[in-house]
Amino acid sequence: MLIQEIASEIELSEKLCELNVPTLAIHAKDDAVAPLGPGRYLASEFPNARFVQIESENHPLIRDEQF
């Protein structure tokens, strides 16, 4: 089983509202692995989270990439 398949079976969204930690969610606008919409939704479930969209196609952030 692929790690993506395993991760897709884990459901923790009901617990997110219980977290009280500073949260910064950074998501690439044109991410080829994870769509922007679900990333934005997930960040909205954290209390006081900040969502930042960057202009990129890369799923992992690249050190020398300019945003």
C-alpha cells in the first residue's frame, strides 16, 4: 500500500478545532500533488491559523525557489 493511500484513510478533521497552537499553512497554488482547495479547507479548521498561498508548482518547497 502506498503512503498516500494510507494517509487518505486517516481522518482527524474532528480533532483539529481542539488544537491551540500557532499554525501557518503554506500551499503552492499549482501543486501537482495536493489540490489548493483541500489545503485551504484544512487550514480553516485550525483555530487562528494563517493560510499563505505561494506561486509554485512544487509540492515540497524548494530552498532556492523565489516566491
